[in-house]
Amino acid sequence: MDLSAPLSGIVASVQAQPGQTVDTGALLLGLDPVPYKAQVAKARAETDRLAKEADAKRELERAQELYARAVTATTELDAARLKHARASAALAAVQARLERACWQLAQTELRAPSPALILERRAPSGL
């Protein structure tokens, strides 16, 4: 069975040697995780920032309350709904980016899917 990392990157370490027997889950190859850690940190920061900007939800609730009491116009309520929808969509997009960044970080380690005998190694460290 041929194995390869699903991501491109610099090979930081190669743990398996030809002729070596490995158990399930043994680390075979590690890519440099630094760029992927940076993506996770950036996505987390952006998620936190957008989550703290929950003003759109509060503004919508306030606009709905004022509209129900006939204090505000329909256009203000519509504007609040639009702002809330945009904020929700932006947060969902950032959360998806965070999930993908976390998945990519996890993929920087190539592990043995089953017990195996290493026959050949094609990836030298540093490439």
C-alpha cells in the first residue's frame, strides 16, 4: 500500500525506515506544522472577533421590539434583519475556515493505518 500526505508542505521528519515494522497509528512522516498552526490561529481570532460582534443580533431584537410597538419604520427593521443575516453568514464562513484549518493541521502527521512492514521510503526530510 502506498501512503502519502494529503497536503503539500516541507517534510519535517521521517520516522519510518525501510525494513522497520510499525504498529497501527505509528507516526511515519511529519510535515512542518507551522503554516497550518498559523492558519488555525488566524481563523480562531477571526471567529472570536465575529462572535463578539453580536451587536447585529441585539440590534435586530431591539428593532423588532420597536417595530412591534410601532416606534420604528419597516425600513429600519429590514436593515437590522439584513445586518444580522450578513453577520451570521460571515460567522458561519469563518467557522468553516477554522474547521478546515484544524483538519489540515491534523493532516500534517501521516500515521500507519494498520500494522505494516516498511518496504520503501521516498520522502527525505526537509523537502
